[in-house]
Amino acid sequence: MLITVRYTLMNLIRTPGILIWTLVFPLILSTVFVAMFSSIEKMAGEQSVRVVVVTPEQTDEGASFEAFLDAVGGSEGSSEETPLLDITYVDTEDEARALVNDHLQDDQPFAGYVVLKEGLPEVYVIGKQSADGMGSVAPSILSLIMDSYRERRALVGQLIDENPSALADPVFIQSLSEQAKVTQQVQLTVHHPQETIRFYFALLGMASLFGGSVGIVAIQLLKPNISSLGARRAIGAMTHAKTVAGTIFACWMLCFACLCVTFMYLRFVAQIDFGGRDLAALIVLALSSLLATALGCAISSIPKIPEDGKSGLLTGIVCFASLFAGLYGQPTMELADAVAKTAPVLELINPAAQISQSFYSITYYDSYEPLIGHLVILMAMTLVFFALSVQSLRRQRYASL
């Protein structure tokens, strides 16, 4: 049987189109995703709002405003966290306006400029709408921060009039300079969720199912009435059961090897974090490869359809299943979530969605129970596909070869 495995692998590797769909296409699509999402992730990590501030006059009000800006702007060395504001100081309002206008076409333009007039900050924001939406969010953040300063200054003025003794309390004075913390950030998953990583999981689902093309080609070559290789095997000394087992094992090996290459590319080149559970991810890939082989065998068993038609049928099934796994962009991701919520049974019978959810379970859950549930579903699908292909895989009689 080892000889059958060896020569089947050699024959499959030499077949045009096999490595294109199982290896080259997933790597190309992975590279496209990296190019698309790297800028988004970099932008998401940048939280500071760029702002130009006209240097206030050296008065008590100016010193108070500068102290406030140092607190929210994060003076160098004062905090390890990303500050709210990235402040650039200029001397005059005209310089501030010109600087904002000169950087309107930057990837992250200035949200506007601030000038202190009569002790109160006046905010001038840009009206530019950027593709990433930050053109409207950043000015809103800047306005809220300046409104916060106005409110605190009004509160201090009211306290001076009504209860001047409260200003003698150092704790109270410190509370005025601190930012209010009305929410607490908690993390419910093992790793911080990333929206873009779901597309890579859906990509692995699609790449796994495209391995079904290997099973189609291998089973077609196994049939004596279709290929001369199948005819020679039919009259050979090896039993038909061993020939079929060796062929399926060779298909699984090739699919798994191609998926491992794609996984290594995502893991070490694209820097996709699988939660430190690489072994569990490889187990999912191994079972996904077996599922793809079974799917290819099931499609190959359909009678009266040429091999090209069966390959086209596989492509249609994989692309349609990947649609409801959310592979084709944010709208399809929202569609996949809506289908999973309203009709969860459709997600259960979608192999691409189950493979994608398996990787999601590996990355974000501290328990293996969700992963085991998805693996059981994948195994059940594999058995169903192999059961459908039994008639095609069994030994058949022919009037002539």
C-alpha cells in the first residue's frame, strides 16, 4: 500500500491545477489579506488625536490650561499608555490654521486647532471625511475633551464663590486634575479580539475545502473505465480495498501538507496569533483535510458529470459555503452573523463555517469544549461524505477495459 501512496502523491503533484488551488491560491489570498488589513490594524492601534494648540499666554489661566493639556496629552515620559492627544504647539492662530490645512491629506490629519481666549478654549475642527471614518471621530473626541475643561473650570469657579475652603483639601484638588474613570475595561476571552482575524479563519476554511479537488482527481484516476492507471490497478495483484485506502491516505497527506504551509505562512509571516495553541490548530487542519478528501470523493461519485464539471461543482460549493463564513468582506461577515443567529442549523451544516469557528474557539476560549463540538461536527460531515461515495469507491465489474 505504501507504493500506492507514493505513486499517487507523485501523480497528484504533477497534475495541473492541484497545487494551484490547494497551495498557491491560499498563499496569494493570504498575502492580499495581509496587505489589506495591516494598515487597518496599525490605524486601530493609534489612538491619539492629532491637534494643533496655540501656545497660551503666561498667565494663571494659561498655566492652568497647559497643565490640563499635559495631563490629557501625556507629556513625554509621564505615562506608558497612548495619550488622548498628540499636541503640536504653534505661536499664532494663523500658523495653527495653516498647519491644519497643510496636513489635510495625511493618513492621520490634524483634528483641528485650539486657541485659549478669555480663559476658555475655542476649538476649530476640520470637516474632512476620511475613508476610515476617523475624520469625524477625532474632531468629536477633541471637542469632548475641551468641553470637559470648560466644565471643570466652571466647577472650580463655582466652588470659589460658594465654598472656598474646599480648595484647601489636596485630595479634592487632585481629583479635579484627574480624568474621571466611569468605566472599567474587562476581557472576557483569553486573547484580545481582533475583527480582521476572522477573515483569516474564513480563509483557512476555504483553503481546506479546496483540497477536495485532490480527492476528485485521485478518485477519477482510480476508476478503470476512465483512466488507464485505474485499469492497470484493477487487474493488479493488490486488493481494491488497499488501493482505495492508499489513494485516500495520499490525498489526505497532500491536502494536509498544503494547509500546513498556509498555516505556517499565516503564523510566522502574517503574524496571526492562534492563541499559542498551534498543536490544536494542526489537529483542526488534519481533520479539515480529511473532510476535504471525503467531499472530493463524494463529488467524484456523482454519475454522468465530466471531471471539469465536478471541479466546477466543487468550486461553486466552496465559494457558496465561504460566503456564509464571512470571507468576502464586512457585509458578508455581518450576513454570516445574522444567519448564525436566526438559523443556527445552517451554520452547523456549513463546513467552511465550522472550520472557521474551530480556529475561533482555539484562539478565544479558555476551554476546549467549543473546539471539541466543532470537531465532532466536522467528523460527522466526513463520515457522511465518505458514505455517499461508497458506491463509487467499491469494486465494480466492467464488460471490457
